[in-house]
Amino acid sequence: MSTPSSRLPIDRFTNFPSIDTFGGLSNFLRHAVADEDSRMLSESMGELAVHAESVIASMKKSRRRERIAPALMDMLTVLREHRTLVVNLGLTWRGLYEYAAYLQALNNFRVLIGQWLLDVEPWGDELTVTPQDFALVAWRTLGEGMLLIDMYQQWLQREEGEGTIGSALGSLDQPRVDRAVQWWKRLRR
């Protein structure tokens, strides 16, 4: 069984990933999944991306508290739901280094949104966060999630490879196995 690729498409001229919008990222996430957990995580990240794009669009129109606060509150709700999904992933996911990093990024994003909602200029009604600042944090958070999915899929591919081919030692010819065993015996003395 072949797993879909979790690699971002690379622009052939710049050698950088070609996804540069949250909508593009959401679309990529819907198609780059290996199993049910990956699918659910990808869909939830896609929802985060859509909400982030909506918040940024709202911020570009106005940063007045009464206009942007509802969008930020909706984003907090989506982040909480997504975090619950992440926390409930299986042991394989939790064993990955990237899992803790992604949880930390989600928590930081939530804290920042709360701070932005509370932080108002002394003589104004505008939030101090800019659309660019918000986009930077959103991209960083979603990037951590993409890395988690990528590492999980690499782990799945290694498991598939070991299950069908056997270990690397098992696929070696007998003279190489004999040399490896002799080397190991010398090392243990």
C-alpha cells in the first residue's frame, strides 16, 4: 500500500515550497494523509488555516476591537477543538519529538490571541496586532503541525518497509552478515 506524500510541492525556479496561502495549505492537507488519524488531523489543520485566513482578511479591513474580537474568539474556539484532537492522538504520535513542539506552538498561539484581545492602545480601540504578525504566528503554528504529520508519515513508511522487506540486516547477503556478527563480537570484548 502506498501512502500519499506529505511533501510540499517545490517551485522549480525558487526551490521553495509553492504553497503561499492558507487556502493552498488547507487544500494540500486534505490530500496528504496516510491513515485516519492523519486525515482527521489534516482536516482540523485545514479548518485552522481557513479561520486564520478569515481573521487576516478581517484585520486588513479594520483592527478595531469590536470588529476583530469576534473573529479572534472564533479562532480561539477552533484552536481549542484542534488541540483536543491533538491531545487525543495515539501513542505513536505522542512518541514523536514534533508532537510536543506542535502542542507548544498551539498553546503559544492561544496565549498570544488572548494577549492581543486584552492589549489595546491606551487612547484607542484598535488591537495592536497587525495582520502580518497574526499571519506569522499562524504559519509557524501550522508549519509545526505539517512537520508532525510529515514525521508520522515517515515513521509509517519505515514500519511498512520493515514489515514487508525485513530489517536491513535481514536483507544483507550472508558474507556481510558474517562480518557484522564478527565485528559485533569484537566490540563486546
